[in-house]
Amino acid sequence: MKKGNEKTVSAAELGIFCGQVAMFLEAGMPLYEGIRTMTENSGETGYGDVYTALNAAMEEKGSLYEALQADARFPVYLTEMVGIGERAGRLEQVMRSLQKQYEREDRVKKAVRSVVMYPLTLSIMLAAVIAIILWKVVPVFRRVLGSMGLNAESSASSLSNAGTAIGVVVLCLVGLVLLTALAVAILLRTGKRKTVLALLNRFLKPVRTLNANLNASRVAAVLSMLLSGGFTAEEALALAKSVTDTEEAAAKTQKILDTLEDGKGMAEAVACCGLFDTLSVRMFRTACAAGREAETMERIAETYEERAEDAMQRLVSIIEPTLVAVLSAVVGGVLLAVMLPMAGILTGML
């Protein structure tokens, strides 16, 4: 059984893993020998313990799906897709598809990281500047000028207090943002990843759109693979539900299955589930009439995958201007925190 409290394998390493498994299968090498070879060469990757455990599980169970299922460090989606590939006899194709997917995910993560790191670093520096001004610089000016007998009047005192308050508020906001970003980054690398993603999916529309496209692509790809592999529609849908990563997508996939069990046709079931858009539903209706369901589902999967890539790029493009706007507000807060207290002190000198 998987446990949910361990650090997961990175997207970059998952892409390498899937590519190597596909390579061994293409070469006709027994998979247990391939896993053993990967274990022997994993010493410098930082994942030596992961591959060692996987190799031991592979030797014990004889199935890559069951070996992955026993290790929480591999994502559930990867595990379930491997299980589907083994059942359908298309593990090689599944691993190549997963390789491309995780390589793309790694590229997106690097793009997000490069966009976020500079503003976050600048935020930390600004927070340090604000703290120094509030607790070191301003008190020194007040003491020096006070010793000269230049006490601030009531209006000047109000300005000084207002500037200090603004600085404290800005500092607290910057600290809260940094702590939130750090907490989310840490939780995404632990067993709480699914919970965090669910919260982001609920409150952030770009994330919700991205997940909707990803889940539609996953379900369509699994249905295409299984239908072409000789599985019945009911069997394919039962397995397709396992690769979704949101409750909404799982419920929509279950709705297709329930509609089929009520005696409806596959085209009607897909049309009423809400998982696919109108154009995709029309394509699938035509495919059902022509007996080309698997091929059409593959095209639908490719379409939604392209939409998911576009959604990822839009999400990345939103992050940078948003952070720039936040930092502009921070800079304004810094200026006010400095100028208002100084204005109050200078007023007292008049």
C-alpha cells in the first residue's frame, strides 16, 4: 500500500524513468533486468534508494504496476497508467507518452521557477530594507533630533506614526506572501500534494482550467488505448476514472459509466457527462456511427493536451506581471514608510 507522507520523485526524474523503461521494452529486454540496470546506475542521481526499493519490489512481485503501487514516491497517475498499459499490452506506448508528458511538466516547472524566483528574492531584500528602516534608522533620527530639542508636533507625530504603520503592514504582507509560497512549495513535494492542488483548483480559475484540460486529455487517452486494446466501454471507463486527479473529473467519468449501465449508448453517455466540449462530442458521435471510437478519442486527447499546454503557458505569463504589480505596491510602501516619518521629523524642526 502507498503511504502519503513521503517526498515524491521529480518530474525530470520521472521523464527519465519512463524513457528508460520504454527503451528496455523496445529492445526486448526483460523489464526486471532493465530495472536492475537502472538501479545499478542510480547512485549519483539522488534517487538510489527509490530505485533500490523498486528493484526489490519488482523481483518480489514481477509486475511494474504492483511495484510502483507499493511506493508512495511515484505519483498515482503514473502508477495507474502503467497498470492500464500492462492490461492493454501497450506498456511501451504508455511509457513513451508518459515520458513526453513529464518532460513537458518539468519544462513548465522550470519556467515557473525562473519567473517566480527573481521577484521572491527581491521581496526578501525589500522586507529586510523595511525592517532596517523601521527598527534602526527611524528611531536613531528621532533620538538625535529629540536631543536637539526639536520635538515633533502633534501633526508631525501623526505622520510619523502613519508612516511606521504602513511600513509594518507592508512588511507583514511581504512576510505572509513569502511564508505562503514556501508552505505551498513544501507541501507540493509531500503527501499533501493532492490536497494542495485541490485547494488551488478550487480558488484559482487558471489552475481549474488547466486541470480540466489535463483530465479530459487523460481520460480520452486511456479510453483510446483500452478501446483499441479490446476492452469493453465499461471496463475502459472504470480504469479511466483512476487516472483523474480531481473529484469533479472523477465524478464526470463515473457519470459516463452510470449512463452506459442505464442502457444508453456510448455517444449519448459522453455527451451528457460534461467532461468534453461540444465539438469533441460531435466528433465522437460521428466516430461511433463509423466504428472509429478509439481513433477519435486519441485525436480528442491530443486536442486537450494542446489546450493544457496553452493553459500552462498562460498561467506562467500571468505570474510575472502579477508579482511585478505586488512588488510595485511594496516599493510604494517602502517610500511611504521612509518619507512620512521624515516629513514628521522635519515638520517638527520648523
